[in-house]
Amino acid sequence: MNHILADKMGLNFEFWDATTPEEITDEIKERYFKYTNFYMWSVIEDAVMATFISHMKILKWSADNQTNVILIEDDLDYVNPFD
């Protein structure tokens, strides 16, 4: 697969399956988000929780394998364009 990270920057990369909002259980909500007040932001709560869990899984893998990682979202929607 051609990709700017591999072609232009010489970086190897791997796609990881994301946690989906449907996978957020009451146990996950209680354990990680018990004291989080989502009302302060205009967000989809389960999507934010799923993103957090996805990132934690990758960071755990990184620690377990003593390997550095860079997390880059491939489906990011830019709100303000960069100059």
C-alpha cells in the first residue's frame, strides 16, 4: 500500500482495529468514566469513550512490547484548516 508516511517519511505503519461505541459496556463506563462530565462539550459520549479505549489498547501493547508508537488518526475531520 502506498501511503505518505511510508513514501515521504520512510515510516513503517500498521492499522489497528478501533474500539467501536457499541463495545462500550456499563463496566467500562463505570471503571474509566465514572467522574467524567461530558455535558461540558458537544461530543458523542460513546465515541469519545471508544477512542480512549482504542488508544489505551495501543499504549498497553506499546508498554508490553517495549516499543515506541505514534498514534495518528486516519479518519480525522479537520474543523479549522491549517495554514
